[in-house]
Amino acid sequence: MTVKKKVLLIDDDRDFLMATKLILEKSGYEVFLAESGKSGLAMIESTCPDLAIVDMMMETWGEGFDVISKIRSLEMGKDMPLVMLSGVDLQGPYQSYEPSDEFPKVNMILHKPVKAEDLIRYVGELIG
Amino acid sequence: MAEKESEGPLLVIDDEETIRDGCRQVLEKSGYTVITTTNGLDGIRIAREKHPALVFVDLKMPGMSGLEIIDVLLEDIPYVVLVVITGYASIVSAVESMKRGAYDYLPKPFTPDQLRAVTKRGLEHRELRIEAKMLRDAKEQIEKDFITFVSHEMRSPLVTIQQYMESLKVVAGDCLSGEARDIIERCDKRIRNLEDLVEHWLDIRHIENGTLIREKERIDLSGVIAQAMEDMKPLCEKRELALEEDIPEDLPMIIGDGESLVRVFVNIIGNATKYTPAGGSIFVHGEYDMHYVSVSVSDTGRGIPADKLPFIFEMFYRVKGEVEDQRGSGLGLAFCKRIMDAHGGKIDVSSQEGKGTTFVLRFPR
């Protein structure tokens, strides 16, 4: 019996969580949801996912960066594949986010809305 | 009296000394600042300098005619109120001058009271006009701000709907009939169009606020065009349209914002793809002279009817596309025009129904 790969979604937008969960579950992943940075970090520790997808903007702008930093500082999060979602309210200079060199690594940055086929392909590339 | 000062001085243009002196005496006594001159040319020069609130013009003077003076003053001095001084029997010319925009007339001889009365009324009229314009502007700004606010609010739900559409396709895809899938596709397209509209609208507001174009620098226009053509190649291939260029190697650099200019060209080429049937072609041509660099984008499409041509740069103006479902936001060309304005450039269009359309974008060197 093959164990399903686990994906954790961290986003305060419930609709986005639900819509994305549906897409990923149909592709055979086990999906966990967290609506805030805090609960997200707790779930990293409790579920030990194979991949985490984090929204850049939650309660506060750029909260996602914070969460990513904290994940990377965890033992299990050091090399975990991480995807960042760029928010819809970004404009102008923030629209194309370029991480600075000191910023903890994310494997990929996606823009909402994410096409189902793209999401499935990228996740597949990252964790199989 | 400080209040009266802020309205601007009064100007009297009359070749008759008694009139000039009489007016000056009466009006200065009432607290106005009065400037007098003997002829139209000097009057215009002074008016352009001092921006008077109200000007008295004698209709019959040697040299420049009263009517000519009226025309120039109305053109050059915002909100100026003109009162023509006429001879006893020249009501006809008085009426004519009012048709041309004069506020009122004073037939000679007139009393100080009559002079004061027309001055007061004229200045009140001016106040009202200024206030009306301010209110109109404020209203327009409020409307714009409101639409901007709504557009911002719309973005998030639009993204959510799109994400759900993606889920729907995945979750129910297998059990959906061709018809149902078709309906989802159509909804998808409309949502994308709505998204484009919102984005374009916000872009236009940003241009108007001066916040869209970040920094202008010397840029290579041929690079910008190449980028835009590269972006549009797949679409042109899909629509079976040839996309060709004829840009001289030494096309001069211009000052501008590369990113927004790429978007302008993408927009214009995109328009060409909408209105050109399969098998047609789109041609980008560049040239320059001492003062300007010009780039034209021509297509062999069905052209724009002459009666629609003057409106295409206006907001929300749309013409039906070649392929059934094509709907523009109606803001693309309005956006392009504003970007060109911001670059000190010009965009022009010429078209012949059945033959094609050409857009010309001209940049100062």
C-alpha cells in the first residue's frame, strides 16, 4: 500500500484552502489545512508534511515570509519543499517578489489563481 | 480690501481717456484694483500677465477690433468676465459680442451706479462658475476613487471564483458533459475579462496618479518592441497571423519606462489579432527623424468604421471582435494613450474598412 504524500496548506482564505484541497486530493495527496501562521507551524510539527504551501499575505502583509523563516528554523523544516503563494492585493513594486539573498529559500513562488494542471505538475515535480 | 484683491484686478481697455479715468475712479473707490490701457494689443499683453477677473472692452477702437480682443481674452484667460462698452446706437454689435461670449454690455453714456452694478454681477457670475467647476472636479474625483475602491474589492473575489473554477474542472471534469464543460469555459473567459478590466482600470488610475511609471531612463525601443513581439508570437501563431517587423538597427534610444511600453505594444498587437481574420498579417515598422522616433503597427484586418474612429481611445469603448467570444475590457487603448501621454508622445490611428488599421506611436527624441 503506497502511503499518500502529505501537503500542508497555510492560508487565511478559506475558499482558497477548500478549492486547492479539492484539486490536490483528486490527485491523490493527503491535504492538511491551517488558517493562520501560528496554527500552520503547529501543524508542521504534528503532521510532518512532505510539502507546505504558504500564502504570502495573511493577517498582515508579508506574514508568509515570517512563517517560512520559522519553518526553515525547525529541524524538520530545514530542507522541506516550500511553495509561496503571492497574494492578489500586491501592486506595483511588490508584484514580482524577488527574495533577497539572506531570505530563507522557497522552492517556488506561485501566483493566485493557480491553474489546476500547473499546481498538480509543480507539486508532482517537488514531491512526486 | 483683501477679499476683492483675490478676485484678480479689473482691466479697462478703452481709447477714450474720460472712460478710462471715470471707470478707474469709480471702481477704485469701491475697493477694486484697476488697470487701464488704450488698445487691444497692450490689453491682451497685460491680461496675460495679470489675469484680470473682469475686463471692460470698448467695441469700437482703432486697431484691433473689440470682437477680436474678446476672442483672444476668452481663449487665454481662464474664467475672465468680459463687459463690452458700446456706443449709443450699437446694440447689434453688443449682441454679437455676447454671442461670442461677452457677459454683458454697457452702452455709453453710463452712470457710476450702472458700472458698479455690472461689475458686481459679473464678478459674482465668475465666482459661481469657478465654484461649479470645483464641484464638478470633486465629483469626478469621488467617482474615480469609488471605482478604484470597488475594483480593489473585486480582485479578491475574482481570484477566489477562478480558483474554484479550477477545482470544479478537476473534481467534476470526468462526469461533465461537453455542454457543461463548454459553459464552464465561457464563465472562465468572462471572469478573465472582468479581471482584465479591473487591472486595466487600476493601471489607468495609477498612471493618472503618477504611480504606475516608476522611473524613466534611456531605453532601447527596439528591445521593447522585440519583447512585445516575442510575447505575442504564440497568440499570432494560434490565430494564423503573420507577425513581421521592419525596425532599423540604429533606431535611437528614448527616455521612458520599458515595462509600460512593452505593455502598450502588447496591447496594440493584441488588438490587431482581434480584428484580423486568419491568414492576415501584422506589421511593425520603425523610423526616425531629427525630432521623433515613430513606430507603426499595421494589420490587414477589417478596419474600424470612420464614425467609430474618433472614439476608440476613450474609456470603455469597444468594437466587436473577429472571433465570437472576444471581448476587450474597453480600456486597453485608453491605457495606451495615457502611457504615451506620460512619455510626451502621441498615438494616432488610421483605418480603412475592409483593408486594415494602422496605429502610429510617436516618441520625442
